[in-house]
Amino acid sequence: MKSSFSTEQRRVYNFLMILVIASTICLQGWRTLFNNFAVDNAGINGFQMGVIQSVREIPGFLTFLVIYLLLIFKEHRLSIYSVILAAIGVIFTGFFDSFLGCILTTFIFSTGFHYYETTNKSQTLQYFNVQQAPLVFGKQQSLKAITNICIGGILLLSAHFMTLKWNFVIIGVVVLLLVIPLLRFKPNKEEEGRQNTKMILKKKYTLFYILNFLSGARRQIFVVFAVFMLVEQYHFSVIQVTVLFILNNIITYFTAPLIGKGINRFGERTILSLEYSFMIFVFLGYGFIQNGWIIALLYVIDNLFFSCSIAINTFFQKVGEKADVASSMAVGFAINHISAVVIPVIGGYLWMLDYSIPYIVGAVLAGASLIFTQFIPKAIKKAQ
């Protein structure tokens, strides 16, 4: 793949991959430890977890502000600053073992992570063409997976002799050591391209907006409650959760590049339809199967199709204008998180009534996504 890149593309590719590794260490470390930290150290219940996760998604909803931050910072620098902010949030998580403390540190971490994700998608679509971008996104997912495996293995060992608090600290410091040297990186200004620095909402992007909205709502139910259910309902330990993450990422390491190739061969409509069809049954399984190990298997299947979501962004690349990429990725990410701000709280309340209800809602949302995906023209895969 890299043999087809220009010299500037190779530089940007390497830059983006280092940021992918750093941001993944942040996210995976936080995700692996946080549920156990919240339950065991902070005494968080289901409703409070829903509130915390809603707060976590507020920065995602506010990612449209990236458009205005680009008036101040170059996009590549904003990516770096965002990962640094995420690392700071992770470092302080272990020092605030209360409900309000979890809210504060989660907000800081989440702001950095979501702003990084927005700028990463934007830069990938700007620097790489419609044939290259799915492969680059697939490689990023694969690299995330191998990084997750390494972090999972390290945490599996450190859980025996180190407190959760100091695990958070070490994760954040390692990320800072990786990212701070990147402040010297300067892309070629001519290659960087001009982007609209105002909010762009266009009728022709409506399907992109709808798919983002439904994807955000559906994925939040998975992110907020899947692992929490394994911990609360089936008493999975931090070691068991870590092993589950490692298994997920071994699978993703091999499948993510194939999904990128699949987008080029079969098109976004086919790939997304496959994902949403499986998700309907996975969510119904979450809600009605009462066996922890089967639920863990469903979690692995759910994660297997996670990389398919890159097709939403490559779909935009084929129908959108190049000058709209940065703005539209920010707006799309914000739309993706509109429902994510309220669903964890509502889902947390419904969880207290019957934990199967949020998963029924997830199955309905997956069905709606499947329906709207059919509006992607079959011929879109031929777009140049």
C-alpha cells in the first residue's frame, strides 16, 4: 500500500500512525480499567454510570467547535494537542475516586480523544484518495488492535502488583512521551489543502448525517452497557475483561484491513448492510440470553464488525467536496454524538427497570441503520 504513496503521503501516514498508537493507548487503558475502577473504587451504580457516559459524550457533541479551533491551530497540531489533553485526563482519573471526580476526569479525557478522532478522520480523507483512504483506515484499525493487545497484556500483568490508580498514571505518561516529539512535525503546506473554516450543512450530505446519528445512538448502547453488564451482572474481573479485550483485538488485527479492501471491492452499501444485519441479532442476544460466556461471545462478534463504520466516512469522501472534509467530519462527529449525550442517562434509567430494554432499543436502531443504508447507490463504489 505505501508503495503507491507520494513522499508527503508517507510522512503524513507515519505521523498519523504514531498518533493512532498514542490515542489507542489512552482509550484502551481507560476503557479496560475504568469499569472496575468505577464499581470497586468509586462505588458507581448503573444510573451513575449512565450519567458519566453521557458526560463523556458531550465533547463528542461539541466537536463542531473544531471548525473554529482550526482558525487558531493547524489541523495536525490540533491533533497533537488533543491527544496530550486526553493523556492528562487519564493520568488524573485514579486520583478522583468519586462520582463527581469520575465525571471531571472523564470529561477531560473525552474532550481530547474526540477532538483527535475528528481531526484524524479529516486528515486521512484529505491526504489519501478514494482507493487509498479505506486501506489507510483499515490499517489504522489494525494498528489500534495490535496496540490494544499490547496494552491488554501489560495491564494483565500489572493488575497483580499495581493499583488501578498508578496504572492510569503510567498509561498517561507513556502517551505524553510518544506525542510531545511530534510537535516538530510540519506537513507540506501545499499538500495540506484549503478547508472551509465554517460550519457546513448541505442537503446532499443528508444521508451521511443520518447514518452518523443512528451509528452514534446504537454504538453508545454497546459502549456504555456491554462491558458494564459483564462486570455487574456476571462479575467479570479486570483480568477477565482484559483477556476479552485482547481476544477482540487479535481478531480485529486480521479483519480490519480486509474490511478496507472490502469497501473498495463491494462498496459501502454492502459492508454497512452486513454490519447492521448482524447487530440486530447481537443486541437481541444481549437482552435475552442469560449466560455470561455467551454474552462475552456476542461482545466479540459486535467488536468484529466495529471497523465497518469507516465506510460511513469513505462514503462521504466519494460524494463530498474536498474543501468540506474538515468541517463535515466535525459536524458528522457532532451529529454522531447528539443521541450519545442523552442515551446513556436514559439507558441507565431503563437499565434499573430491566437491563434488557436498552438492548432492544439497540436492535431497533440497528434495523433503522440497515434501512437507510439501502439509500446508498450501488454504483457509489465506482466513484473516483
